[in-house]
Amino acid sequence: MQLSEKKNGQQGTIDPELDDEEEEEEEIYQDWSQVASLVNKNAALSLPRRGEKDYEPDGTDLQEVLLYRARKAMFDTISDSIRGTTVKSQVKGYYVPHRHQAVLPKPKGSFMQTMGRADNSGELWLEFHEFVYLAERGTILPYYKLQSGSKHESSDYDVEIMLSMEDLYSLFSTQHEMDEYFVFAHLKRLGFIPKQCRQDMGVTTSYYPSSTRQNNLHIISSRFFSLFKIQQISLFSGFFYRKWNFFFLKYRTSPQLYQGLNRLIRSVTVPKTRDELWYSRFRRQQERGKIEVPLTFNVWKPCANFKKKNPGLPDFQIIVYNKNDKSQHFPTCKELRSIFASLDYKFEFLNEVKDDLDWDANSYVEGISRSQYNTKTASKSRNEKNTLPSKSLTKFDSQKETVKPNSKKKSKTYPPHIQQKRRLKAGYRSFILAIMDNGLISFVKMSEADFGSENVWYTPSSQSKPERKVNGGKAIKKATLNKT
Amino acid sequence: MSKGRVNQKRYKYPLPIHPVDDLPDLILHNPISWIYWTYRFFKSTNALNKKIHVDFIGDTTLHIIVQDDEQMLYLWDNGFFGTGQFSRSEPTWRGRTEVKLGLNDDPRQIQSGTKNDAENQLTLEKITQQRRQQRSEFKKERARLEKELLALRKKGGQIDGETILLEKQRESLRKFKLKQTEGTKTVAQPQDVYEFNPRNEDNDLLDENGELKQLESLELMPVEALFLTFALPVLEISPANLAGKLFQPGAKYEDIHSFVRSYVIYHHYRSHGWCVRSGIKFGCDYLLYKRGPPFQHAEFCVMGLDHDASKDYTWYSSIARVVGGAKKTFVLCYVERLIPEKEAIALWKSHKFTKLFNSYQVGEVLYRRWVPGRNRD
């Protein structure tokens, strides 16, 4: 234990303030002794949970003992657990080549909550990557269904060949599909719920209202037109850079000087509020011939009451990119912009603007808000004497409400310059880029930033009462800050 | 505290062009005050009395340097421009050397009106030296304790005994560290005075009057120089002349492209209030400080890219690693030219810089490592 673990005592407590400055110690090491004590019921193994990290072998027996114990804990965990499946609970999955999917005639298991799609006959259809994942986990047994069977309907599953993992891997149609699988499996093992974006879901939830409302939207958002125009150079700004500028004009504060400097370089403004987001989506639909970089996965955080037919907005969106594939490249600026424009997830930055953002009320299913849709389906199912979904729904809602207030109050108290710092550091719309390099996956979060809309200059004042200019207008006094 | 106030005063102005802020009070019912105010208003100007002179040295690579003592300090104090050639950033060589040679008890820093402040008498370089010394002392102490532990193990100590010892050691290390940090505040001054044996070479540093010669000068980055002449009239040299120094008259667009891009980025951040300094120590183009190096650590590292650029992933990941390791945020700054190359070079040649820089557009993307385990909630 001592040797294999980093000394990460602080790991448990993450200061919310420093949340964005995390980085360096990330992987939480598995404490095998804990797991071992669960498996080994006599639980005599009680090693110190975390200790100092030894630098090198010091030749003492004690170190050897510690190392041995740490290793043993790990092996005990693995060797004592029951592996394999019982014959009774075996689930067979059949690969269907022409659909590149797999079918489970008698599906059962908890995986059904997040994976697969049932058809009318009660069979569960799995996407190929889901199939491989479940086979790899030992949850289902993979079989190959022979094509000849399809001519005689009755003997459909008669001729079946059990597949090895090697066989399964050879069935990936492209390298890219395999890359996507690795990312999928990695996230899935960590508890996330990834879904392929192209995969057909029950209903699609969108942050944007459906196209029928686009026309109204246009009217609503036309007043934001000016926002998206890039700053034009005015006569005055040209004047600022003339030789005789300071002969004619007198600047009485530094901000005035900055404002003169400000008008030279154009910068891209990014959507920051709901209306701006709607408007940018509307604009995007008008545009033709734009570059499209398809998103690969929608990802939901681990969630007990996930409903695969109506999952709501995803928490993240992921694009998989293989570093060594010559046909792919790291996205250029244009491609990044188009990706940002195509995103449709729980835009986390909106929480900064308005804390108590209810995502159900702010996302749309079939043209109506999701909360409306949910109550509609809930009441429908209640009529069918099935109160379960609505129950889980209310439970979910109440959970939300109990959790939210704390976080709300916390973020409310941040002074403007801290809020500005957070805006600059977190950016706006973002997606996750998963980079594949010979089986190694790295994740990168790419976010739109807008330094052009934030001013950070410091305003001195003639009295020793320093003020700080924040957010392009509101000056806050920080005299008290300086005195302490 | 007091240091903060001193800095507050010393670095009052974020730009070398000062606003007109010393106008007398305007008293509404006193017409004489109106006249006086108007007189003062028309008399005062934002422009500098005497523009700063720069020299150009070097044949293959151009060095833009400021040699006058006061002007060096002025550029540093008002916006943190340039780097002292023998110092870390602020030109402090002369002050440090004077103290070292025992010529002057007050380091150069005090010249700027920050006297009688023990904390301030230490130059940045001195502080770093002190910190390094402390660190090595701490490491020695730690090594000693580690040896103790090893000794216990060799004697065949038990695990329980070891945990007790570890706990004790941790406590004593913590105390050691606390003592160190307390020590610096009080010991700072006596440490500063130490015996010094002048070497022969040191005599060469003095002029006839026994005064220390100023050998250090402040070097400006080309983008800084252009900013100080084109955007703010601070340097003697005109933008057109500077452009002529930087590039041959027959320059093609490819020659000026990367410089223009750097300038556009530099100006963009400067104009929004950032203190922009070179980011070469962090493997990127620029560092963004909120007010300036004495106030806060830089929070952002900026790398400039053409808007159609796509580098190998290793390029991004290596910079991001370095930047992330220094707890900064990595910003990819994409620059797009909105006019054709021909037009751009024509504008450069006719010295229409305002129009030239105005036809560029910047947009930022943040790049940050994402760890799934930390985003699960």
C-alpha cells in the first residue's frame, strides 16, 4: 500500500473555490484493502488507509512486509470473488450482420436501464458497441447468427456460433468505430452513461425549441442582431491612433484611454445567454454550406433514475479524434466554432447567470418544454394505472430542490471580480475532445471564451480610494480589501 | 498591508500615458475656481513631456533597448513594459550591485519613494534567493527525519511504532516550516548586511567618482515597442520608422505575418486591461496578469494561432501540461485576417497601421485537460 499509493491526503476534500484549479492530482487510486475487507469477511486486514510514499527500496524487512500486504490485498480481492455467470441467468446475444447490431431474444439484467432498445416482440436490440461492451464484461454471451437461418423463419436461431472476444473485435467495421468503442467502454466503466449521438433515442430533448417556433424566435431575437456584428471601426477610434490625438482630446481617467485602445482589434463575441443561444442556433439554420463535425457521444453523469427513452439533455458532448489517423486532424478554429454551434446539452455556464435554472423547464421535447412533456406522459401512464414514472419524476424533482439552494446561495455571494474570473476561466459552450493514441485516451475540454467582452483594467483614483472596474461598467469599491 | 499600499502608489497608473487627474476641485458657486479649472484643464495634457528614447542594437537580431535610468523605471512602473537585461524582469541590477558593493545601503527600489520599509528593501532576486535557501534547509531537515525512520526500520520496528514516529515527524516538519516563514519577516534586514570582499573586477564597475556605472538597460519586445509608439505616443521613434527597423522595405506578407499576428493579440489583451508579458518561460506566447507581476500571478497563458491552423495533438498537450502544472489556464487565441494578403502588405508599406490591425479578428478557445473521475459528481 505504502509504495503503490501517492500521498494524496488532501484528495478527499476539494475546495469549491479551487475547483477549477484542480488538475495535478487526478486519478484517485483504488484502495484495495478496503475492497478486500469487504470480500474477506474476517476483515483482519486493516492497513493504514494512506501513508507516506517511500522513495526507494531501503532494504528493510518492514518495507517488504508493507509491500507484500498491499499486493496481497489486491490479489485477495480478485481471487475471492466469484467470477463467471450462472447457467440459469445467462443472456445470449446474437450478432445480426446486416444491421451491424445484436439482438437479445430474452433480455434481462440491469444494463437494460441504460442500453438497448426493445422492439414490439420484446426483443432487445443492442448497438454493436454496447454488444461488445456487455460481452467483455461477461454480462451476455455473444453468438453469431447464421444468415441461412433467415430463409426459414422457424430455424432462425438454430445455427449459432459462439464468438470469442477476438472474433468480436474483428467485426468492427472501421478503426474509427473501434476508437469510439474504447472511449465508450472507458466512460461506461467509470459509471457515465454515454450514448451515440446518431443513435435513435425514444424522444430527443433539445435546449432549443423546435423549428415551428423558429419564426417567433426570429422576432424575439432580432434585437440581438447588433450583438453579433463584429465591432466596426468608427471615426473616433481611428482618431485615437493619430499623432495629434492628445492635443485635442483630454482623457481624464485610465478607462477612457483603454476605451480608445479598445476599438482597434475586432473580437468574436460568443452567445452567453438563452436568447443569444437561441439566436445563434437560428442563424446557424439559415446558413448553408457550413462545415460539419459530427458529435460522437452524448454523456450523462451517473444517475439512478436514467430513462433511456427520455433522458433529457446530456451533461457532456464528446467528439472522438484519433491522433494517428492521417485523415483526421485537430479541429481548426472554424471547425471548433461549428462544433460549438452544434452543441445541445446542459449549458453549465447558464447556471452562472441564473442559478436556479430548471433544465426541465428550459429544454424542449417535441416542441413543448420537457417538464410539460413529462407531466403529460406521466398523467397518461397514470391513466394506464402505472404510477411509477411519475413517482420517480417527483422524487427526482424534490431531490433537485433540496440540493440546489445551497449551491445557489454560495454562488450568489461571489463579488463581481471573482465572477468575472470564473467566467474567463470556465468559458461558455464547451465540449469534450477524446483523443485516441494507440489505445491511450486523453480527454480535453474545449470551451469558447470571450476576453473581448471583459475588461479587467484597474482604475486608480486621486483619493486613496481605489476602485476596480469590473464588467465594463460596474465599479466596486475595494477599499476595505486594501486596508486589511 | 503596507507593502500593498506602497505598490498601490508606485504602480498607480496602468499605462505610461497618464490621465489628466490632477485638476483642482470645481466649486460651483465660486467663478474663480471655474477659471482656474479651465486654465488647468487646457494647460494639462495626456502626452509625455519628453518622449522615451530607444536604441537599436544587433545586426542579425534586433534589440530594442532603453538606456536612461529614469525612463527604464518609468516604463516598468507604468504598465510593466520591457525586461531588465541583468534582472528577472524589473531592472534592479544597479540597486542590487550597489548594496552588494556596500556603496549604498538603500537598494535602487527605494528611489521610487518607498523608503523605510524593511520588506521592500529586498529585491525580488533577493527574495528568491532566500526562498531557495529555506527550501534547501527544509529538505535537509526532511532527509534527517527520513533517516530516523530508516533507522527505526532497520532496528526492526513495528508498524505501530512507525505510525507514531511518522505522526511525530510530520508535526515537527510543520513546526519547522512555520518557524521558517516567521523567521523571514524579522530576519530580513540583518541577513541583508553581510561582509563583502571586493574583487578586482568590481572596480571596473565604478566610474571616476566612485559611482556605480549603469550597465543594465531595459529591452523591449518588438510588439511592446510598437504598442508604445503606435497605440500610445510614448517612444520618440514614429511607428513608420520602427516598422522600417523591424522589417526590410521589400518585405513580403509572409515576413510580417507572425509579427502582425503577435501584435494583434498583444494589443487585444492590453486594450482590455491585461498586463501582457512574454510567456516564453511557460512555452507559450504571452502571459496575462491582471494588474501586473507584483500584484498577482499570471492566470492565463496565451498561444496565438492562425484561424485555419491545426497542429499535431502533441503540440497542444505539451503546452497544456506545462501551463496546467503552473496552475494557469491555457488560452488558444485564433487570429483571422479579413482582407487579402496583398491588401495587408500594402497597408503595412503605406504605414496605415490602424486599418491594417483593424482587419484582423481574434477569438479565444480555452483548452483544459478533462478528467472523467472528477466530473462524475
